[in-house]
Amino acid sequence: MAFSVKSKKSGKTYFLHSKEVNLKGDRKQKIYYFAGEAGSNALAALPAGYEVMENKRTGLPMLRKNK
């Protein structure tokens, strides 16, 4: 089952995903993003060292490193 979070502002449920992207110089980086539906890249748990926060203006969830 995919990791999900419910927006306090809109009440919608978002699912956490990740994928590797290629940057300039053939450098690879893993990115995390939330989507409205669970897809093939959905993660089962929150990555270690990260926490979920909600954008106050838009109500969209975001990941940030633990403080």
C-alpha cells in the first residue's frame, strides 16, 4: 500500500512517489513528489530523514528534511 497524506485544506488524498531523473553532466538524482493517484512509482513508506509538511497557501503536501 502506498504512503498517503490527506490535505487539511482541501481534504484530498495524495500519494508519495519517487523517480530518478538525469541532470546535466549525466548526474542522476532521486526526486520525491505527491500525486492524486497511486502509480507504479508509489512508495510504501516515508523516506528516512524526511517529514511531510503542507503548503499553507495551496494545501499541497511537500517533503522536507527533518529539522
